Amino acid sequence: MRIYEQLFIIRPDASEPEIDAFLEQITGVINNAGGRVDKLEKWGVRKLAYPVEKRHEGYYVLLQYGSQPDAVKEIERRFRVSDLVLKYLTVRIDEKLKWLQKRQKMREQRSKRKPAARPVEAAAMPGEPAPEE
Amino acid sequence: MAEGKGGKPISASQQTTGTDKAVVTRRQYFRRKKVCRFCLEKIDDINYKDVKLLSAFITERGRIIPRRLSGVCAPHQRRLSNAIKQARNIALLPFTTR
């Protein structure tokens, strides 16, 4: 099981029921493949930083889910086929989440062990070479 | 470390006095030591969705600000530039702006 994050842009002129139906489809794919949807956020219509398919606005949706890699393939295929989706980005985040957790734990331990050394720690990060400049 | 002082050649008269970490560069003008903002504020997660944060590290034209200007440390600049590129891909940040 891997955790993925998918941010995609839907045509801004799509109606709300249309979008909901499409999202239903996508979550259906995940559930069928034995995954689980962790998060489904609608950011709403935002301005695009550059025109995509001659549009300057887009309806952003963020989807976070855990599944096997096959589900991603299927979802991306649907994104490409569907004319609702202008653009999508898939990021695998389980490794990053793990790294962040590790990092957080280290921070907590450090602050517990030597609270006096806090200002020094800010200058020289743990596990990293100290910045030269 | 491989990088010297921001990659700029330092002439003999401007040599640092041993402790090159402190603010003791002998130049005519005083230059404040730049510190990596991510190290300072302890931002671990440089996320491509955080447009507000990322846009502080691109120029008006949409280019990534080099770390010799922004003072970001190498590990963080790497993460930062990756995040900016991801954000560009999904039209959160521009590739260029005229």
C-alpha cells in the first residue's frame, strides 16, 4: 500500500453535479482496487498561473488516497480520457510523510534533551551540513 | 563544503579572517550574513501546494531565486526547487510571466 496525492484541475465551466459524479467515479476506482480515500478537498475555482487549454481559471481538487500502484494507472487513464480534467499531478507521498515524521520526532527529542542548546540548533540543522553562507 | 562564498572569487584583500562563518568579511560595505529561512523557522515540509511560501522564492518573471541571493542552504534549496517545479506543473506557479 502506497499513499498518493493527486491534484487535478477540472474545467471551470463544469457544473457541480458533473464534478461530483466524476469524483464519485474516481473514488469508486480506488475502493474497487482495495484502496482507501484519505482526503478529498475541493479548492474551488482558482486562477491558473498560465493558460491551460485556453482557459485562465480552473477548479482544483486535491485527492489523497492509499492504494496499490494499479489504481493510479487507472485513475490517470481516466483523467486523460475525460474531457473534464485539464491537468493532473500525481505525487507519491508515503516516503515523504515518513521522513517528516522522523524529522518531527528528532526535533522533539532534541528539544527535550538540551533545551538550553536551542539557539545553536537553529543555526546548524541536525543531520545536515551547516550552511556555509 | 564544495561551495565557497557564494561562488564568487575573493581577491586577496578581501580574504576572510579565518572564521568564515561569522560576519567578519572585510569589505568596504557591510554585508549581513544570510541565513537559510527554512533552517531558521524549522520548516521541514516544503510543499508544492504552499503557493504563498514558494512564491517568495521566485522572481517577478517566475524564475527560481538562486541560493546565493536568497541564502537558502543547499539541502533546502534542493527541496525548494523541486517543490517549485511541481507547482509549475499543475499551474500553481508560472513558468514565465511577461
